[in-house]
Amino acid sequence: MERIPLACTVVWLTPQGAQGGRAQGIGVKFNDKDNPAKPQIEKYLTGMLNSDRLSHTL
């Protein structure tokens, strides 16, 4: 997977071993509503819809 530079703000962080069996990860908010990386990220996430991996993707 390629690296995609982003201007964003971390809005939540779930550490490894979090209560309630929540998956480790971060939530980000794009600083620019027309961020050119957004379509690329959505393309990667679309393939994850049927994944067995836990996610909190909205």
C-alpha cells in the first residue's frame, strides 16, 4: 500500500488492549473538505467492507 500525505486532525485514538474488545486504531478528520487523497482512501476501504477485521470506519 502506498503512503498518502494528508492534512488531518486525529479525533480519536483506540490503544491496543482497549476495553470492550474495540479494535486498535485512530480516527481522523480531513482539514480540507476537497482533499485529493479522499477518493484513494475510500477505494482502499471499499475492499475492506467484507473483511473479517474489526473496524470503526464510518
